[in-house]
Amino acid sequence: MRLYNSGVHARFLVPGTYGRGDEIDLPDEEARHLSRVLRLGSGAVVRVFNGQGDEFSAIVTRATKSGAAIRIDAPHATVSEPRVAMTIAHAVLKGDKMDDVVRDVVMMGAAAIQPMVTTRSEVTLPALDRGHRRERWERVAASSVKQCGRAVLPRILPPVSLDEVIDALRRVTLGQPALMLVEPSANTSVQSLADLDSIPPREATLLVGPEGGWTTEEVERAAAVCRLIRLGERTLRADAMATIAIAALFTRWGEY
Amino acid sequence: MRLYNSGVHARFLVPGTYGRGDEIDLPDEEARHLSRVLRLGSGAVVRVFNGQGDEFSAIVTRATKSGAAIRIDAPHATVSEPRVAMTIAHAVLKGDKMDDVVRDVVMMGAAAIQPMVTTRSEVTLPALDRGHRRERWERVAASSVKQCGRAVLPRILPPVSLDEVIDALRRVTLGQPALMLVEPSANTSVQSLADLDSIPPREATLLVGPEGGWTTEEVERAAAVCRLIRLGERTLRADAMATIAIAALFTRWGEY
């Protein structure tokens, strides 16, 4: 069994600016993973990336109970990022389902995730704040970039309401075009993906609703700044919708 | 919260041939679900479908501890099936992961699922048989068709080896074209989805490997009867690959 499909060496995320010859300490959690989980010692060859697109080979120079250090070696080829920088504005789902959404859209290549509270969300912005959910999603995203081989760590934006997302689209502080995914039962006119320009845009925003769907009024309001899309006639699991929509959009835009 | 996104009434799966006015007993499991979980009684309006594309409104005529019966009413409009009848030949994954694959590819609209054992599968055909895994996947598929709104229950084919799948493709007893999903790291020439004919075929077979991927030799053997496709440069979770590939192919074929 291969632990790391994308290569033979373990990958560690160490934010910052560094280059060949630098010796750097690993963050605590990465050091624990190196020495206690993977049981690597001095001399082991690993990979390190800074979450901003730089990746290097590195050699473990210290691995003790109190921490680990590596010496940066040659730059390493990175997995290229998708041409379309997609922001996924996703309604926060129930329980831990949002963790799975974050994990999967990071794996798909999302540039940023905008957690959102909508009319039918079963959670409030203050509750997300109290639960330190954004920090949790940042850890989930970091774990996912390591697994999927990306060298770029997508940003988790501070949770906001759908209204704020609509405002941001109006002010073009979120990428355009914006596409709102509506349910098969939504009584509204939608565009086929074939109607979308096949030339990939530089940026895009995808809006995905909660388990209970959007209200009619939400769809109407968003339609002023979004195109409405639908993915077939079957009802999709709420936590799989973003992944499926990204796959479809990437295909339309020649990414696959 | 809406329990059934695809409509207001609970849906029950009752195989067989029946029509308006017929009074039929629900299978035990469906009867339990009706009376104990949903707590429906005589007079409740429900929906019933036979798994072969027929769906009806129905009225509960009996709901007791020992069983439940319904009287079939008018035919009900069904969710249309995808134009391309896709068979998903999927390597059996570890633990319960295959349950999730079955659930999700049924939701996506797969016509059939062909469980497969490959070189890097961590399970054998006799072990699948002893574990009654096919029967389990049939239950998962039945549950998924009810949730996603389909009126057709996809077949779960008896598990076979990859060699048998390749033979079946050669003898055209599995739908063509056949597409084998290979990993980003696979050192082989793949086709872009844009190279596929955009006219939807009537049938198609998608081959998806296990967690550890295909062996080089497996890819070479399959390449005689399959086109190789790849979905971006990021390493995808094994249990999400089929869903992502179906979304991409459906987009290419104008289904979305």
C-alpha cells in the first residue's frame, strides 16, 4: 500500500519563505507527525511546501521528542493549480459534514472557501465563531493539501451570510462569473452547462446551499448576480454537491 | 427541514408489476420503515416505485405491527434516467468504503455497478462472497435510489476480477466505450476529456481502481480495450473518484 499517491516522500506544510540550505524547525504538529506517526529520523528525505506554491526536497536534521528540524534542499516540481481560481461559497452543513466539504473541495483544487449561513442553515454565525469552526476548517484544509499533493493552501474566509456573499459579488470582491447550484426541484429557469462559455475564466465563484436547499427568495435575490445551474434530475447529497459541480465546471472549462 | 428533497411524499421500493387499483403488501423492510420510522397509518398518501422505472401514488390501507399494505393510485412522473447507461466497474475498496461508492454512483445515475478485484485490492472474491457483500450493496443501492428520487434500481453485478472485466469489454458484453481512470502519477499517455466525442454514446463503462491504484501491467492490459482518462493533477480520494469521473463524463456528453 502506498501512503502517498502523489510521490514517495512524506510532505510537510511549513508556512514562510525559505530556500536551499536553510535549516528550519517544523511547526509542532508537523514535527509530531514526522517523528511519532511516520517515525522518521535524522537523514530521512522528505518534502516540504509553504502553502503558497513553493515546494522543496529536504533532509531531516533533528527529530526528537521536543521537535524536529529539516534542511531545505532543491526545489521540487509542484502539482499545477487549476487555471480557474474558484471560490466555493458553501452553506455550512450540519454536524461535521462541512469538514468533508472542505477536505473534498481542497482536493478538487478550490482556491478559497467562503463558509456561508443561509435561511435554512441550522447554525448561526456567532455559534460558528464560538465553536472555532474556521480554525478547524483551516486544519482540515491543511491536511487535505498534504494528501492531494497541492502546494497551495486554499484560504478559508471568515463565515458570512448569503447577503454578504451577494454584496461581495455585486462589488466584484468575489470572483466572477458566479454560479449558483440549484436543486432539481427548484422552480426556476436554469442554464445548461453547455450554455456557459467554454473559455475558462480567470476566476469564478460557486454557491452551494444547505441540506434543506435555498428558499425561493434567496434564489431570486442571488439571480441578480449569479447564473443558476443544475446538475441532472437526481437529488444529490448536500456534502457531495460542490465536488460534483467543480468536476462539471472543470470539464466545461477544459481543465480535465 | 425537508426529509425528501425530491418531493413531499415518502417513497417505497416494491419490485414487481402492478397498476392502479391493485392492493399490495409492502416488503417487510419497507413496511417497518412506513409504520415504525415514518409512523404513517391508513389513509396516508405515499409513493411507490418498482425499481424498473414505474412510479405511482398510493394510499396506505393497512399499517400494523405485522406488515403494511397500499392501494396503487395514479402513475407518477419519474425522474428521467441519464441518456448514457453507465456501468461503473469499481475495484472493491477497504472497509465500508465501497458502500459509499455504491450510494454515490447510484445517486449520480449509474445504470449498473460491477464490483471488481484487482492486483492491489485488499480483498478476494471468496471473501466478498462469504461476507455477503453483494447483498449488502444491493441494500445500499435500494436506499440510495429512494433518497435521490430515481425510479430505476441499478443492478449490482456479481464481483469479478479485472481480467474478467477486460474480457467482457472485448466480447462487448459490457457497454462501450470503456474509460479507465488513471492516477495523476501514472506514467502513460492519457486522453483529455475534450478528446472524447461529445455526442453521448448509448452505453459506457468506467473502470476505477483501488486505493493503491492500478499496476503498470494492469493499465497496459486494459489499454487494449479502454481509453485512459485522468482528472487533473491532484490525487483524489479513492472513494470519490467515480463520482467525479461521472460528473465530468456527463458534462462532456451534455447531460448537465
